[in-house]
Amino acid sequence: MSAAEPVITCRNVWKLFGAGADRYLEMARGKSFDQIREDGYITAVRDVTLEVRRGELLVIMGLSGSGKSTLVRCMSRLNDITGGEIIVDGQNIMTLSERELIELRRRKMGMVFQSFGLLPHRTVLDNVAFPLEMRGQSSHDRRERAMEVIKLVGLQGREDYFPRELSGGQQQRVGIARSLAIEPDIWFLDEPFSALDPLIRREMQDEFLRLREMLGKTIVFITHDFDEALRLADRIAIMKDGAVEQCDTPDKIVLNPATDYVAKFTEKVEKSRVVHARGLCRPLNGHAVEGPSVSGDLTVLQLARQLVNEPREFLPVADTQGQIIGVMRRQDALDILLGPA
Amino acid sequence: MADTAVPLAKVERAGFVPGVAYALLAVAVLLAIARPWLPEVLVRVPDWMILPYEGWFQWFFDFLKDDLGLIHVTRAISAVLEWFLDATANLLYGKSRWPNIGPIPWTAIAAVAAVIGYGLGGWRLALLAGGTSVWVSLIGQWDLAMQTLSVIAVAAPAAFMIGLSLGILAWKSSRFEAIMRPTLAVLQTLPFFTYLLPAVIFFKVGPTAGCVATIVYAIPPMVLMTTLGLKKVPPEVVEAGLMSGSTRWQMLRHVYLPAARTEILVGVNQVIMLSLAMVVLTAFIGMPGLGAKLLALMNSLKLGRSFEIGVTIVLIAITLDRLSKAWIVKQPQHFMRGTPWWRRNQLLLVGIGLFIGLIIVAQFVQVADQLTRGQDLSMGSEIDDIIRGALANPTVDAATSWLRQVMITYILIPFRNAVLWLPSLSIILCLAAAGYAVGGRRSALLAGGFFAIVALTGWWDRAMITVYAVFSAVIIAMLIGLPLGILAARNKKWSEPILLVCDTAQTFPSFIYLIPAIMLFGVNDLSVIFAIVIFATVPLMRYTIEGIRNVPAELIEAAEMSGASRSQKLWKVQIPLALPTMAIGFNQAIMFAFFMVIIAAFIGTQDLGQELQKTLAGNQLGKNLVLGMCVALMALSFDHIIMRWSETRRKALGVA
């Protein structure tokens, strides 16, 4: 997966809010968030460099005001960036004309919003068909396609309802269906489940994972909920004051938090639920491989019973195809399970 | 973000020196005391200082009209408007113009009104709309009402479209909005005579001019509501539209306008109600219809018929208001799949069916077509007798004459003389002091400056008579409205119906408030004041109730748990928190009063309104505009002071 080419590349992206931010940008470099605020500007995105790879699910995690929503809006050019560049599918999106930008959104991007962003005067069907209507598809085609995605998110039978007649969870299903109607390559989700009750949220996360499995899209998912991030992500980018503090796989973030700020999130996390055998895997380096291997996709917690009774000091770890990719030290895994001795 | 919060009061009143307001007030009082010894120059602006605004305006408008050829443009617009007006006139009351198929039988229109009522709000509205039509027809005022409605049918859609477009422009361009806002504020305070005369001069006399004046009068709220609605569209809905790849036009057409539906429909409601109010008033430029009839009847003191027309106007107002309000809250309903098309469009089909059916019936049954004289059930003369009888009743007569006597001799005339006696400078300084106290130097300059301009026009004395009428009426209205409002607000059982009555009363065209005034007190100052009092009490009560009821429940509970008695709760918690809202009611009362006092001109007042009315006859556009400007400036000055105070107070209290 790491070999996949990047779909979105952000290089030194800055986004400042305030009058004349373009001119101020040069002065802002090197100043702290608070210093910039004293000058009358708000730093929403600060020197962010990251890649989103084809087919991966990148979660951007941060508390409110950390700039995560702005960053994703820069990627879709709902916001114009102040400095740096963003390349989407080989095109620098800041150089696109209005026409080209509209075309990009009509063909390649879908987005889901925290408070759903449904058009109140349109039925479920018309909301889902909206992007298709915008690009001028015939009404028969768009009805067909809209019904397909409505079924996909499990709302068949509700297509003639108006948004106000649906529950929050159902409304977000409409939002999801709408964002998928055009079969986008890139799927943005901006805190899609934050406005929902905890039980519904869990259900929607499962539903989301199912869709993801099925569709295999490149996904940028925003959340302020660290547990949600751990649960869903291939990689997590943690943001604070507009800057990315750490961007890595959940295993590595939990095992090696890069900064104190990240450590504050990971402290309370039940590590054994997050860390996979793959994450503890070290190169063979001449270790003799003996006995049956464990799957790299299992968490330490899932392996707990085996670990406790395991006589071997080193356990071979296999990938999904059954190839041995390295070994895991039993003690490392036990430390994670029981806490360091 | 609590740490970014700055003490608001400090920032807003930059350059505020506490003593200045008092100093200004002190000078004003000193000038007033020293009045007898002051040289004439300090009492009134001397003649040689009076600026010839009149000539300037006249010159400017002549230039626009003749030299720039604006008159040709407006005449062209007139021609278009006239075509539409003729068409609606033909359909509704059979004026012999294209398409020459009218008049539509009244039963057909009544049926359609009832079906629309049913569609928007069920049986009750169907009954209201149908019932109003039946009443109008039975009372023998169908043609009059249709004359009025034929103008509204053209003016309201025109005002809607112009208002919507201007609103969109103001939302798109902040520079345009910066110009638009003060213009609208002035338009909303200009007395209606100032709408009428330019309309007559630039557009043809008759329905066209009336229609133009109505359109202009109805535009401002539409512009404001459109801009407000568009600004309120949730950002995520906008982003969803953008991410769906909408072009700018698609965004406006499919995202912004539908999402702003509620506010736009509120604008439509206001357009309709203002159109009705203004159409009735266009009677002053000779437009036929309910207003003209009412004016003629009141002039000849035919109280019974006036009363009937009053009821008609009120019923039409309530019907239009309720229907358009029902439209605001009406949400689209979805049908189950497989519902056949005739079921989906059931109401439309019923409406068309009834319409055509009744047109056919009317060919054979004369009463279904129109009621002729002698068939109507008007009881004008009987009601007239009853009213006269009741008023001639010795007790009633004694009471009203005593009230008239006491009010006029001991209160109104002395008050008026006092206002006239005061030096102009004294009053200007008072307003400047009030302005300074609420908003610092800028407000002081605005409030005082506006009155100074009035002084420089040379119409000061007339203007002060207007101010006197406004204030005596508003003070009486406060004495009635505030206690009633407070009482009503304390009891939920009362406040609901009273609010409903207030809201309904606010939709009546102002003109009809004169009917009871003239009935009770005849034609004099007191009836003018009385009419304004009724008109102005309504917003005072309404906002008092609203202000008190909107005090957060926790605060009331906190006061109760602190052991406050009912009156302590009222005076220490509810009223202080309700004051900013009550101030809005006070402001509206003053604006209403300014509006009403001008209308009352035809009763024979001596103020600016009277002079304004005279300009109508003489086509003196320059003078008309100067007088209109005086009224607008005075109203704006009060408006600024009160609204500014209310706003700062709100922020200080931290209530929304």
C-alpha cells in the first residue's frame, strides 16, 4: 500500500485568515500561532506537507480550531490557500479556472458534511441526484443512479421523503449517498458522525467501513474523536494550531507519539486494542522462524490468550497472503497487554 | 473563545467623554429658560439663513425629468404598467380593455380563493378566504375591492421581483449594500405623500402612478429579507452545492434561493401587506377603489358606510396576511410511490373545475355573476343611524365632549404651544445630548444634525406641530399600552390572544384607524391623536409582551429562589431585561405615529402633513420633497437614538 502513488499532495500549505493575508504570509513564517494572532491573523493551516495515497484512508484528527476542516476545504478548494501548493491527480488546483474546478468536482470529488448540508426543499431522491443534475445528466439516468446509491446506504423506500422527515442518522446516509452519486475518486468526510448519538455513530462507522471495503476509494476523513480515528484509519494526521504534529499509522502513533501533545491523546488509549502484530514486527535479521505464524492483522488483545501461553520468545508474523514478514518479540506484546513491568 | 473577548462598551464608545451629554443638555435647558431674553436669531433660524432646498430639488428634478429625458423612460414604463393594469382591471372588474373577457364572476373568484385557502391552511383558511369574498360581494363592494386588488395584482409581483433582484445584488456586492441600506432606511421613513407626487409627475396620473408609488413603497422589506435570507443559508449547504459542481447560476437557482425560502416568503408577506396599505392611500391621488370610497365617505361623514368599508378592508388584510403566512410555514408533502397524477394535483384540479363550472353557471344565473345595486345587503344607513344614535346618547356625548374639552384645552394645546415656544437650538441640542449619551460623537452629530437641517428648511414650526402630535399620541399610547402589555405578559392565558390581536391589528392598513377616531371625536386635533394612539399602542403592547416573555426562564427561577416577590421579580428582573425589546416597540410606535400624523392631514391638521397634501394639488415637487425630507429626517433621528440604545443595551446585557 505504501508504494501507491499520491492522489493529493500538499506542499508547505498555509492558510491564514485576515485582510491582506497574502502579503502578510512572508512575515508569518517563523512566528508562533499566538504571535500571528496578535498581528490580527488567524492561522488555520500552517506549513502542512502531506500526501494522501491512492486507496488509503487518511484520518485528520484534531480538536476544534485545529484547522482540520480548513485543510480539507483547501484540498477541495472550497478555501483558497495562502501559500504552498496542492496537487490533486497531477493538477495544481490553485491554477484551475472556475470551469475546470467545477469539472473536477463534478467528476472526481465527493464530500460529506458534519451537519449534513442537505437541501431542505428537495426529497431524498432529488438531494442524492443533485450533483448529477448539476452536471446535466438526463433525469432518467440520474434517477436510476440515485436509486442505486440510495439502496447502497440502505434508504430504499425513503426516497420521496424530505430531509426534515428523517432522523439524524438517516439524513447523514443521504449525505453519504449524495457524495457517492457521481462515483468520485476522492471522498472527503468532514466529521460525518459527530452530530450523531453515540450508538448511531457506532453503527454508521461500521456501515462506513463496509462501504469503504466495497468501493475502495481514496478517503480523507476528519474527526475530533481519537478513538474514531484509531478505529478507521490507515494513517492518522494529528493537527494542532494548524500544523500537523504527527502523521503515521495508528500503531506507530500509539507506540511512539512524536510530541507531548500527541502523547496526551495516546496516554488513555487501551493500546492492546490498537496495536497489531504487524506494528510490533521487526525484521528477521537471522532469527530462526519456528512454529506456526500469527496474522499481522490481529491486535495484541486478540492474541492475548495465545501470548500468555506461548513458550516461544519470538513469534513469526505473516501478512494477509500468509508470507512471513518478520517476527514479534513476545515480551513486547505482553508489555503492551499488561503495561511495562 | 473567551480570551479574545474585549469589553464591548469600551471599544464602541471610543472618544466618549462622559460629561458631554449632560453639558449639551444643560445648554439646551439654559437656552430654554433664557428664551424671553434671547435675540430672535437664537430662537428661530432667521429668513436670510434659510437654505433654498426647495429650489434645488425642483431644479434637480426638472433637470432629471426634462434635460436628461427621464420622463421618456418613465412614460415608457408607464405604458407597460398600464397594459398590465388594464388587463387585470378587465379580468377583475370588466374595464373595457384587452383581453375583453372580464369581469370574472365573483363566485368563481370566491371559489378559487377558498381552494387556495384550503391548500395553504386547511378548512379554516378556506372559510376565511371564501367568507371574505362572500362578504365583499354581499355588502355590495365587489367592484371597489376588485379595483383595489387589480392594482395589487400588478404592484405586488413587480415589487417582489425588483426587491428580490436588489436583494440579491446587495448580497453579492457589499458596496452596493452599503449604498442600499441608508437609501432603504430613508425610503421607509418618507411620508407617503412624497411617494405619491413624484409618481404622479413621472408616471401618468391614475392607476399607473398609484401602482408605481405602491411598488416603491413595498420594495424595501423585500430587499432586506432577501439579503438576510441569502446570508443565513448554512455554510455546509453552500459547500454541498459547490462540491456538487454547481456553477454560479446553479448555486443561486438551486441552492441559495430555495434555502432562503422562508425569509423570501416573509418578504412576500410584507410586500403584499404594504401594497394593500399603500393602494388604499393612493386615494389621495384619485385612484379609484376601496380607499377612494372610504376617503369620500369619511369626508362626508357617512359613518355607517365607512364602517362597512373598514370591515371589508380589514377582512381583506387578514385574508391576505393569513394566506401568505400559511404559505411561509407550508412544507412540501411527499406522496407515496405510485400515487396517480390526478391525486397529486387534486386541489389544482378542483380549483380549475370550480372556476370553469362557476363561470358557466354565471352565464345563466345572474346573482352568481355579479350582485347589482339593490341586491346587496349593505346596511350602511342603518348602521349610520345606530352610530349616530349611540353617540348622541347624552352620557356618551357628555363623556366624549368632556374628554375633547379637557384634552384639547388643558393638555394638547398647552403642550403644543410649549413645543413651539422652545428655541430651535434648544431642541436640537437635546437630541444631540441624547445621541451622545447612546452612541458618542457620531450619533450626536446625526441626531442633532438631522434636526438642524429641518430648522434650515424654514419649516420648523410646522415640523414641531408634527412632533407634538407624534409625542402626545405616543405618550398616551405608552400610558395605555405598557401597563396592558405588562399585565398580559404575566399571564400566559392572556398573552397569547393579545399577541394575536396585536399581530392582526398591525396588518390593517393605517387608514382605517381613522374611522373610529372620526366617529368618536369628529374632525379635530383630538381625533388625529386618538387615531395615532390606537395605531401606536399596538407595537408598544406587542413588544412589551414579547420582551417580558423572552426573559430566560432560569433567570426567573433564580429570582424566585432568591425570594423575590411578584413585583420585585417584575421590576428587578423582567423589566430591565425586557427594556431593549420594549424600546423597539417604542421606536415602532414613533415611526407609526409619524406615518399616521401625515395621513391625518385630510382631517385638517396644521403640520407638515397638511403642507404636503397641498403640494399634491399644486404639483410642487420641490416643496413636496423638502417637506418629505423633514419628516424622514426627524423620524430617522429618533430611530437612530432608540435603536442605538437598544443595541448597546442588548450587548451590555448579553441578551440576543
